[in-house]
Amino acid sequence: MQKLQKLNRQLAVHRDRLLSEVGLTADEASKVATLVAADIRFLSSEAKAEIKAASPVSISARIDELLVFQAWMDLAHSLPKHPVIVRAQVVMQNYICFVYLKDACFEVISKQAAPKSVAARCANHLSRGPVRDFRNAFSHANWQYNSTYTGLECWVRQNARNRSGSLKHFVVSQDDLTFWQTLSRAVAYATYLQLGR
């Protein structure tokens, strides 16, 4: 419960974006992780089984990976800033938050959670639109730091499903990344804590 409260506080910083982009109410935005956990806890046993079956990786292994990821982030933040560490941190964060968790967590929650639930709205946000475009650009190595190192320049195919069409260029700011990564960790951790019980 304490971990969920910490995630709630981290996400509260992004209140305006939670309201405008994810479609949460002010009350929901103050306790996202807690509400996602409740949404998952009260799913039917069939829906929980579907989420668990979405990947051959066990829930306990997913939780372990999130815990190790958090330990790495804490370690990286404790060290003096160095470009090598920052770049490793960027790759690790983006892989875990957008590639590792997308199909195994966000896509399946989008399908199994009640459509208007906080869990479903957050999972939809993390697996569609700009976040999906970023995930595709990142996973296909179509990204680079912008000239000021304050964000990432990305390219994604107009038709990502069959990898055709021209490339669309877009920039993801550090604020975007921080918000998306925090939401990703909160949704995944709250989900896996409930499923691992």
C-alpha cells in the first residue's frame, strides 16, 4: 500500500495531463495507482487469467524486473551526472516502460478492464496515439537526442502495422517522457501487485 501511495504522489505532479490527456477526474488523478490496483483486484477471475496468460513470463518475474528497474533508477540518480550513465538510463527507462510492458500489460488491460475504469483509460493512453508512436520509433531504433539533449527526435512509419508509407517526424520532450514513464510504472506495478497475490 505504501508503494501505491508513493506512485500516487509521483503522478499527482502530472495532474493537468492526467485530466486533459488521459481523461481522469481531479479525484482520480490524485490516486491513480490505488485506483488501478482496485480495478484489477475486482476483475473477474477469467479476466485476471487472460492478463496472466498474455505472456509466458510469470507475474513474479515481471514484479522482480520492475523492482530491479527501480533499484537501477535509484542508483543512477545517486551517482554524479555523467553522459554514459544518463544515456544508459534513457535506454533502460524507455525499454521497460514502453517496449517490455506494452503487450504484456497495457494492451491486455485495455481489453480486460472495465472500459471507463482508471486502469483501462491509463492503459489505452499508454498503448495508443503519441505513446504508441514513440514506442514504435524507439523499438525500431528510429530515434536520437535532439540538439539540446532536452528530448528525443523520432520517426515512425505512417502505417506502422505493415511498415509502409513515409516516415513521420516528431519530438518527444523530457516532460512527455517523464509523464509517460511515471504513468507506465504506476499502472504496471499496481497491476502486477494485484495479480501476484
